[in-house]
Amino acid sequence: MEGTDLTVIDRLRTLGIPRDSLTAIRSRGARLLPLGPADAIKQFLLLAFFYVAYALARAIPGGQDVKARVNGDAVMGAERALHIYIEPWVQAKLSHWDALLSFFNLYYVYCHLTVVFVCLVWLYARNPSTYSLYRNWLMTINGVALVFYMLLPTAPPRLIHTSGIVDTLWLLSPVNFQRGLLAETANVYAAIPSLHFCWAMFVGMAIFMSTRNRVARSFAVFHPSMMLLTIVVTGNHWLFDAAAGALVVLGAHALAVRGGRARVVEMPMAVQRGGSVR
């Protein structure tokens, strides 16, 4: 093994790369992939498979237009009864500048998946021994949300004509639910809970649970707050959807923690019986 290393180093030196640089590269690689590339690839494929399966299942429910719009009207009526129906007011106040609306559109489309992916990579590189808890937590969030989408299809504010709310993505964004791949694959009645807010809240809680860094914790507050404002301004969710999302995140965390404790208890028992633990 040492001979191979020396050969590699010699080849790199011929390219003008010093041995110290190679050591630094290896050190960074060890920090990013603490359990090696094989485990990192396994974790990535597991999440990718789950996300594809979830996306396909989420897009399957169809023919529920009437039920979804009835449920959307019910949510709007409940918010009005509780005097918290502020979505039209918020959108009106922030719709005077196209540049600002475009920012919210971009945040809605591109920060949803990107931020949670970066967060998962950071969690894995930071402490792989606790990563499985966060992975299972996120997967549970998606599983619970999928059950809601199938049993309780709900139209978002932008599809309720009496809501006074417009679809800002359709107005100003080339990526929207009216055309393109998103229109072909998305379930437009997946409003309760708001998965955008679920993932943002997951990111915020995960960061707070993993570090005391002030900059990181500031982002942990900023991102869910910005996503909450974004889903309202773009007309894609009711406040009720975000509240339901918060409950889903907290409930999924409890289930993930309970599952992790059960596994810890089972491992010593398996060892005592002479069984192998994987």
C-alpha cells in the first residue's frame, strides 16, 4: 500500500503538486467522507431512491379536483373564522416590485431541495454516527406527508378563485405549475402539510441540534422564516398548511428518536444471543 502511495505522490510531483498538498486533500476528503466513499454512495442512493419513489407516489393521486377545492375552501373559511386570513394582505404588500416577487419565486423553486441536500451532506460529514437519525427523520416527514396528500387533497390559495390570491410563479417565473415538467409531474393538491415548510423547519432544527455556531444558527432561523413567507407570497400554501407541517415535523422527530432508541436496545440483546448486528 505504501509503494502505491509513493508512486502516486511521485506522479503528482511530476505535475508540480507537492506532497503537502496531497496530504491536505486527503485530510479534507476524510472530513467530508468520514466512513469512506462506499458508505457515502450508499447513503446517497438510499435518499435518491426514496425521493424518486416519493415523487412518483405523490404524483399518482388524480381525479380529486372537486374534493381538493372543497377542502381548500374549508381551510380558507377556518382561517377567516379565526381571524388569521392574512395571505391576501401579505401578498398585496409584497407584490409592488417584480424583482422582489421574482426573488420569492426563485427561493420557492430552488431553495427547497438544494438547502435540505446541503444540510444532509453537512450533517453526514460532521457526525456520521448521528446522521441516520436525521435521515430517518426526514424520510418519516415525507412518508407522513404522503399519507395526508392521498387522504386529504387540498387546493392551494392560488387555485381558489375566491381567495384573492394570484399565482406569482405563473406571472413571473419560467418554472411554474402551468407548463413544463413541473406541470406534468407535480400534485397541485398537495397543500396539507406544506412540504416546503416541513423541510425548512427540519433544516432549522437539525442545525440547532448539531452546532452552537452563531452564523449557522442564524441561518437556521432565517431559512424557515423566509420559506414561510415565500409559500404565502407565492400563493402556494395557507398558513394552516405551515402549521400542519410543523406538527408533522415534530411528530416525525419523535418517531425517529423512538426508532433509534429501539435499535440501541436491540443491539446488545442480539450480541448476547450470539447474533450478528448490522
